[in-house]
Amino acid sequence: MTMPQEQQLQRMNEKYVAASLAGDVDWYRMHLADEFVCIESDASLLDKHAFLQLTARGCSDLEDYKLVDVEVKFYGDVALVRALGSWTKKTGARGISRYIDVYVRNDDEWKVVSAQITRAHAGADHESN
């Protein structure tokens, strides 16, 4: 029995975060579309190749990342995963981030085509939506 699409994308989102912390290049290679792009908090743009290289170098500065709120919205064969998470850097600094990932379904397989991340350190002014 196939799990509902929303649950499937919730799990993929959790695995995406876990792959980032673990430097799991193989997971990303399988689940990122060839045309994948990531817009980082510093406005830098990474294509799939650059993202995989960065992941392979273990460049995550995060010790942990806890998902606080995740919302999945479907638009036909496209899904948006919007999330809020709290993080702790390896230095001990804490903060939050909001991100949006765009998934596209081809047959029964979902692939991430775009990710955009915004980070803020704890104590920064935030507005909740």
C-alpha cells in the first residue's frame, strides 16, 4: 500500500534535513532533480553539482536541526514544502530558519527542483505568519 502523498513528502523533508546534517551525498543524488538549484541564506546560488560537492565536503555548520512547523501544499504535480526549524551551530550559536522546497512529481517519483533557505540568529527580530 502506498502512503499518502503528504506523508510521503513529510518523510522526504525529514530525510532531506537528515542528509544535510550527515553529509549524505547519495540521498541527494537520488532525490534532487538534475536542474536542482539552491538559494542559500547569503544569496549564493548552487546548482546540483555544486550542492553535491559542498555536501561531500561536510560543510554543514549545524550540529542539529529540529523541525518546528512543516506545511505541504500541492499544485497538481508540484508540491511546496514550507518549514520553520530551529538549529544549533557546531559553535553553539542558535537560531531559526525558514525554507521552501519545490518538489515535482514525474510518474510516482518526487524530486526536489528548488530550495531556498533564510536563517536568523536567536534574538533577531522575526515576524510570524
